[in-house]
Amino acid sequence: MAGSPQHSAHHRVLYVIACGSPLARHVGRLVDSAQQDGWDVCVVTTPDGAKFVDQAALARQTGHPVRTHYKNPGDPDVLPPANAMIVCPATVNTVNKWAAGITDTLALGLLVEAQGKGIPIVAVPYTNAAMAAHPAFRAGVARLAEWGVTVLFGDHVIALHPPGTGEQHLHAFPWTMPLTALHTVSASAA
Ligand SMILES: Cc1cc2nc3c(=O)[nH]c(=O)nc-3n(C[C@H](O)[C@H](O)[C@H](O)COP(=O)(O)O)c2cc1C
């Protein structure tokens, strides 16, 4: 049934990773579309991403706890291993750290490891025009793409907005685009 948790050996596991942006509030829409596509979806947030999402609602929607922090040594894994990951929204901060190989959040640790495992990853940076202008961010986006991450960024995804106006542009976000991109990358990897 669309929108209900799907735990089964038949379903491939998708990690949806949400960073600290107001767009993360609506990440349930991506979860819903992915479930309709047959994915067993798990949500991971960064510590700042956790401030924007409704963790209880996402746990109900997915049937998995929303993970934010590394487990303690010796604790069991609570999520099934991922077959694919979508980072949406990806903040400037997380893009920059990811491109540098930093793993000081669970989200970054999962991404850096997933890259090494060859797991398909789609990243959707979301920020304003001023933050996006930073050379480190531009270089990070380019490096991740060069390393095989599918980075959806630019006016064909969503136009960069002026600082302080992000809330007004949330409604225009194309939530099905990351999934469509994941289909393409998964098909070419098969
Ligand atoms: C209200 C608010 C909105 C923000 N929106 C964005 C955003 O859309 N994109 C972005 O890159 N950073 C945004 N930031 C800044 C990030 O939350 C900040 O850089 C944070 O350290 C990101 O941490 P993370 O990458 O671990 O999620 C926002 C911060 C606040 C308080």
C-alpha cells in the first residue's frame, strides 16, 4: 500500500538523508514517492536537520526510527543496510565536509562509506545564491560529481534564491526529481 512502511526482503532499502534546511520539513513527500516506487525507506538526518523534521511522523511513515547520531560502540544496527541513498536537502556545510571526506556526523559517515562501497548516491544541494557562490561549495559539488555522485544542482533543478527568501521557494521544489535520477543511475549500474 502506498505510503505504508514496507519491510520485506523484496524491497530494496533507500536511505533519505536530510540536512539542516527548511526544505527538510517536507522530506516526507520524497519518502512517500519512494515508497510508491517500492523502496523500503529509512530517514537519517544531520543534527541540524533533526531540528526541521517531524521525527515521530517520519518513523510512523517509514516503520524505522529516524537516525541522527552514531550508535554507541557495541550497540546493534537498527536500520537495514542501504542499496541507495538520496541526500535531500544537502546543505552547503554537508557538501563541503563530504567533499573533504569528513565524517563527524552519522550522515557524513554513511555517505563517505557508501561512496567507497559503490552504492548509488543522489545529492540535491539546496541553498541560497550567496552561500552557493562560495568557491569551496562550487568545488565540492564538482568533486562529488567527478567521483560518481549524481549531484542535482542548478537552475534546471531549482533556481537559486536570494538570502532570507528560502521559505517562499519550498513549494516549488521538484520532489520526484531525485528519484527519477536514482532510477537512471541504478539502471546504468545494473
Ligand atoms: C532557518 C535556517 C535555514 C537554513 N537553511 C539552509 C539552507 O537552505 N541551505 C544550507 O545550506 N544551509 C542552511 N542553513 C544553515 C545550516 O543549517 C547550517 O550550515 C548547519 O551547520 C548545517 O548542518 P548540516 O550540514 O550538518 O545539516 C540554515 C540555517 C537556519 C537556522
